[in-house]
Amino acid sequence: MDLSNGLPRKELSVWLALLLIALALPSFSPPYVVLSVTSIYMYVTLAVSWTIFCAPTGYVSLATATFFGIGIYVLALLGKTLPLPLVIFLGGVASLFLGILVGLICLRLSGFYFAVFTFGLSELIRNSVLWWEHNITGTVGRWIPSGSAGKVYYSMLIVVTITVITSYLIGRSKYGLALKGIGESEEASEHIGINVTLHRIGLFAVSCFFMGMAGAAMGTKFSYIDPNSAFSPLISFTPVLMSLFGGVGKGYGPILGAFILTFISELLLSRFPYFYTLIYGIIFIVVILFMPKGLAGVLTRTEQA
Amino acid sequence: MGFLEGNKVSKHFGGLAAILDLDFRVDQGGIIGLIGPNGAGKTTLLNLISGSLPPSSGEIRFKGEVISGLKPHLICKKGIARTFQSVKLFGNITVFQNIFLASVYGGARDFRKFDCKKRIEELLEFSGIASKSGVLARDLRIVEQKLVELTRALATQPDLLLLDEVIAGLNPAEIALACKMIKQISDRGITIIMVEHVMSVIMSMSDRIIVLNHGEKIADGSPEEISKDRKVIETYLGEDAPC
């Protein structure tokens, strides 16, 4: 049920305009730009789905790579036999189920232990797949059916749009409010009738669903994957950095953060291939020290001033 | 069949018995005061009834159903609400949203969407905090926070309300205000069990008082009986009890 007024018409038209530009982009841009924008969409999806769960509950998940990688592997296994939209959906479903399982096991842990657990989990899965490929199938990595740049672009655009809209709707629903309540006082929440465990696991699974879809959609960009790239720890950490950079207090924070940081890293990577991570790191330290609420926090302050 | 019944309820923390083989029975209606020295097990008892803690042994029945061992959110749906010794509001959302959450989740029994807003406004009116509806809960004064917490508990449509030191930390005028509200809640037919340390308040508000000491019931009766009880005077009230 809505408690606040709907999205202001002005904001809505900005979003619609962005969507129109996004739809038309491949027709007037060189392939390089299309590919870069595709990875921006990927990081926006990951950052937003990470924030769906982690911002209201205060839990820090470091298992994004796991759910993303599951999506890629679903594509690798089923991509040749099933149509792409179905594969992307199944990539999400596989992550959703793993998310429920992980949730049942470890959402009883308190925040700090949860972060360590999820990180351990993602390393465990990466190494298990590596071991499996090495010892059982006797291969390293797999070929995946790849799509054209346009196909990857539009798949990713659809995934990111669904993710952002869902995140917005959850934030406005009674579930979103209940989750904020749980984040503030678990005890008070359960005593007013909120099923804390169910809400947490449900939300965690939803956020995993989008990560899995992102993996399956993005996988078509690579023609070959191996566990080290599919489950790379960087995929777990980057969305966290992006969300914090953008600010998790506002819905558009993670979108902005993912957008700008992906853009910056693409730029740095091409201009300063040797100093790329160094500059990236410095930017991040500065943000954490001077903008604890991220870009969104700074923007809100300027608005109020 | 009693309204709320405890049968040989015990709660151990390690080797320490916070509640020991406690039998109790509360009938519907009225205000029941729960008193006793620090560490007597008052808050533990409220935690056991509301489901924050499972009892180590024994069982608690509410309206004939065994509720001990149930999760708090289920106990809430059965009609038991509570407040906390230190206020536990959702600080970063508005007062209205605090009450809203309680009424959609706790009062799900006859929840109808379109009534919801009106009902919340009535509740806020009833508690005298209607003007604070849009304020973030953390920005309220302590007495207002306590009133919001009471209102939030009410919004779950309870039959039994457990109050843990609602008036602690309030000044005399605020105490009077809170007491008036508690009386009004009781007049609505909601049974109240309140833990309180201010004797004058507990004596004047309660219809019946239960006294705990070291997890055991040492007295149970009307305020007059309690104030004359030898054991209670020795362990808790002291010789010149303020009543």
C-alpha cells in the first residue's frame, strides 16, 4: 500500500527519457560504446539488487559473484538448447533457490558473521566448480553460446529495467517498510507481527534472482568462461563499492554509483592501464572518508541548502 | 478455561533460575500489576508470555491454546502485544508508518486496506499524538516515543497488553498523561499486565497485583492485601511503604 505520493511526474519523465535513449543507443553508437554501456547495465543490476537486500536489513552480502556465476553457468549448460529469454529466467530461478537455501542457513547469523559466511560461500563454490571441472569433467572452463553485441545489450537492458522497477516497488510496499523496521529493531518488528525470518529470506532470494538473471544475460558477451572469472571475488566487492559510492539511502544512489564508477573504470582502463586500480582505490577512499552517505547524500544536502 | 494461564513455568539462564515453577492465572479485563525487586524475573516473565524467550519448562496458555514456544510474531497475531523497557521504535520512519506496520502485520485478522488509514488516524487521535503523524519517530521527545510505542502495540489489536515500565523516566505530568491513557486502554476491554517500580502508580492503577521475588510468586491479591502482606513488606516495600 502506498504511503507516500507517487513518483513525481518530473522524475518519471526523466526515467522515461533515459529509457528511450537506452533503447535507441545501439542504432547510433559504435560497438565499443554499446559494450561499455552493457557492462554499466550489468553493474547497475548487481548494485541495485545488492542494495534491495543489504540497505534495509543492514546485512552485507559478499556472495554476489556466486549468484552471478550461477547465472553464467546456467547459460553455459542450457544456452544451446533453450531460447535465451527462458535461459535468463532460469538463471534467475537457480540463483533464487540457492538464495533461499543460503538464507535458511545463515540469515540467523548476526551481520558481521553473515558477511564472512557469504564470502566463504562464494569462495567455496568457486573452488568446488574448479575442482569439479579439473577432476570430473577434465576441462578448464566452457564455451558459451555467445550473442551479438546488440543481443547482449538488449537482454541486459531488459534485466536492468526489471530490476530497477522491482526495487522501486519493493521500497514503496509494506514489505519494504517492514524490512526497514526489521533493520532498525528486529525485536520490535517481531512483536508487532512481522515474520522476520520469512521477510529476510524472501528479500534475499529476490535480490539473488536478479543477480542470476544478470549473469545469464551478461554471459552471452563472453564466448568462454571458467570458474575464476564467473565467480570472481571482484564481482562480489564491486557492487558493494558502487552502492556505497552512490549512497544506499536513496533509490537512485546505487544506480548513480554503478553508472559513474563503471564509466570511470572503463576510462581509466583505457587511459592508464597500469595505474587503473591505484586511481580507482584513491577515489574510493576519498568517497568513504568525505561522503559517508555517498553521492546521493551530497546531492540531498545541496538540495536542502 | 482461563484467559492467560501459566503452568509450572521455569526459565533458566545457565545455572540461574530467572523464573522457577511459576503458576499464574489471569482473567480477562482489568489491570494487573507485576512488581518485585530488581532481578525478580518480571521482565523475563513478560518475555516468556510474549514469546521473546521460550520457557525452559512448563507451558503458557492463552485463551486455552498453548502459546509457549511459538514465535513472537505468531503470539502477536493471537492477540498479545507489548512495549519495551527501553523504547524500541523504528526511528527512521515516521510515526504514522510505525503505527501502519503494526496495524497491517499485527492486526491482520480483519485488516481491510481502505479502513487502514482511517483507523490509524483514530488511534493517533486517541493517544493525542495526531500532530506528530508525519514526524520521524527518532525526533520525538521520550514521552512522545513512549506514547507512540503504546499506540503501536494497540494497533496490533491486542486482547492482552504487556507494559514494561512505561512510565520510567517520565516527569509527574507525563506520568499522569501515560496513566490516563493506560486507563483508557483498559476501558476498551484490553487486559493489561504492567511492570512498574513507582509504587503509588501501581497501587492506584492495578485491580490486582502479583509480586515476584527470585522468580517465584510471593504474593497475589488486591492492592490493599499486597500492601499489608508481611512477606512483601520484608522483601520489597520496606516498613514505610508509600501507600
